[in-house]
Amino acid sequence: MKKERRQVIQAAVIDVGSHAARMDLFQRPADGKAVLLESLTRDVDLGREVFRRGEVPPGEMALLCTIMADYRRKLDEYGSIPVRAFATSALREAANRELVADRLRDSGGVTLEIFESARECYLAASAMRRAFPAAGIAPDARVLGAHIGAGSLFLVYFERGVLCFGEEIPAGRDRLPPAEAPGDCARAIAAAIAASGAVRRLQPIVGTLPVSLFVSGKGARRFARETGAGEAALDSAVRLPEGCPPEYRGSDADAACAYGAIGLLTGEFVCDGIFVPGFTTRSALLAELPEFGGGAADPECFAADFAGVSRAAAGRFAVDPERAERTARLAAALWKKLRTRVTMPERSLPLLEGAARLRDIGNLIDCRERERHSAYFIGHLQLPGIGDDERRLLAATVLCSGNGDAIPAPVSAALPPEHRPTLFKLAALLRVAAALSESRAALDDPRLNIAGGEFLITPRSAAGGADRSLLARHAELFVRVFGLRPRFAEAEWS
């Protein structure tokens, strides 16, 4: 019998970073792990120019085009394989980033994706989480993570495997003066992290219990080698020696940045172990390629992460957690019932639940204009995994969750066209869920039915006249969007 030939899958990932353009070529047998075939790196001083001048100069743009053309020729040697190209903090902050992306597409025939900070943060956090089992991290562990790039540092926190915090800090080697010595780099990075306020915002969430510290990035890998810990595989991590960090005496600025971050974090938090995973941003992105068994972020995993992040963010503003969770549960129940009749994007459910949890954070300023202040806060929160357009949708949903039967035209016009119908649906659902959560009727697990033109809500205990009046005042947008009038059913159920 003829032996079946084993399929080999190949892919390439291109990273346009702050001080280099890199291309990794991977191969994976149909039943095996990804193997790095080739790794190409070309230096280009993009970060320092952008962080100081605000744009990519013509010389660096021409050099990037040359590099991309060279990478195109290397790709042609492999034939037709999937290619993902992305850029991070340097190009993200450049005023002429669209022009650069167009020129690189013309030179290399590859479309460049410019990662928003929330996308890059969530990518790094997901890669860290995949490395936990190989590092011996228990499923119920508390893990503090710092992903240190040349332009930015991402600080994340996991509790029981769920992401609860994630922020970008504009701190990296390429943001420092070129002449700084490694020791000065370490102190400058520690000072930048402290000045950002991220540690202060994270401390109430982490508390005083011990955490495992994960530190990733090129500088962290070099620092691990210098301390004798070795170098981890892409899907694993090495543990730094006890008593780390030692006094840094090396000459590498990237390693010095890792040392500065580790020194600050171990001083602010109780760390029971320090680990360095071996992944790169390129290998993390590889895990999302469908050809390598990946794809878009797991919806259930994203929903749990966003729930953790939104709960923690709400907790920072002294929101009543019981009321917020009750509103989120009721909103989810309404969404699931209506999903059988109305098209709603899958990601709109965690966004709706997040809006319910964050709806009251504006009370910190003025409860009379809660929705407006809450929307302002949301518009300035760093929410890993949530892009700028989705964050605007989230803020608009909260802004429009008060009384009234219309969505203000300027609010709707500020969103991309594809998000405007979703705004109407989410705002209508959140209005009704908020009214139900204030009801005195027992609504922990209401029975929901659709009969004719009515959306019947049957609580475990009878709803009073005030409850019915409150629901009616919040129902007009729901009627306009879904063609159903929500009301409490007369009968109770047990």
C-alpha cells in the first residue's frame, strides 16, 4: 500500500519594529510543533526618529522599502506561503504611517497591519498564557507579566488564567537618549514605569499575595542568558536564579531595560518566581494563523478576559459590583434571547456585558450625568483586545444607555458604518437591562418569552407598579430597534 505523504505547512511573519525589520520563516508538520527555518534581521533606526520627530523620515522609508523588496525575493524562494506583516509602536505613532504602509506594499507585495496598542498587548498576554503550563504555573496562579519592547512596555496581570489588567507604558530603549549607558537605561526604564502610574493602578488589583513574574521580550531573553538561566523554547519559559535581579554589569541596553523593569516590579510586588518565556511577537502572531492551527482569538477566552478586565476597571472607580454584575447578567440574557431573531455580532455580547459593568464609573464625578462621564472614562481606558473602534462603540453604548428613545446623531456618526446598527441594539438592550436591575422583583433568572409584539419578562416575584413604570420609560428604543415592547408578565413562576 502506498504510504501517505505527510503534509508540511510553511508560513512567514514580518515584524517592522522600532529598530529592526525581521522576517521569520516557520515550518510545521501536520502533526507537529512549529520549527523556525530562517530568521532574517535588518537594522533600521525607526523608533528614535519617530519618537523624536513624529514621523518616518524619507531615508528610513527608502531603507524599509529596500528591505521589504529583499524579503519578497526570499519569500519567492519558498513559493506561495501565507505571510503576515505587522508594525508596532514606532510606526503606530508615526504621522505618515499610512504612506509608509502603502510604499511597503508596493515594494514587497505584502499588506502591513499596524497594530493598535490594545491588539499588541493582548497578543503578548495570550502568548504568555500559552507558556504557563510548560513553566509549571498552576491554573489558579496569579501571574504578573511585563512584555518589554524597544518602544513600549506592556504590563499585564492574570488571576486564575483570566486577564484582569493590561496597559501600554511608553517606555523602551529607543525612547531613551542614544548615549545612555546600560546602568542609566535600567534606572530610566524603572523611572518611566513608576511615572506612568500603571503600577499604582495595578496594586489594588494584585494586593499583597505573592505572584509569579513573567518578563518577555528580546532584552529579557538576553538578561536570562547573562544570569545563567539559559534560553527558553518558543512555547516554554526559563526560571531566573533565586535572588534575581543581581546587579547588572553587562553592556547590552535591551538587557538593561529588562533589569530595570524586573527590579522595579520585584520591589513593588511579592514575587515567588521570575520566568522568561521564549516567544517573540512574531511567534505569538504565528499561533493565530489558521494554517498553524490558530485563528481569531477564542471567543470564550476573549469573553472571560474582557469580563476580568472590565470588572477590575470598574472596581478602580468604586462601582457597586453586585449591581454591575446583575445588569451584565440580565443584558446577556436579553441578548441571547433576541439573537434567535436579530443578527448581532458574536463579539457584541462581551462588549455589552463590559458596558454594563462600566456603566456606573461616571458616578465618581457626578451621578446626575453618569453616562456622559462614564463614556469619557471608557474612551480613555486601556482595554487589551479591544481596538479603538470597539472602544468607541463601548463608550457610545454607555453614553446612550440613559432615558430617551433616540441615539444622538453625532454619537452615531462618530462610529464606522458597520458599528452603527450594533450601537442601536446594544444601547437598547443595556437600557432595558439597567431598568430591570433596579427592579425590586426577583430577576436573578427571569423567564423570557416573545409573544406577538411583546417581549415578556416573568420574574420569580411579582413586579410592582414602580418597576413597570421604570421599564416603560426605558423601553422606547428597544421597541424601535427590535419591534417588541418589553413588559413584565402578570403570572409568577417557581
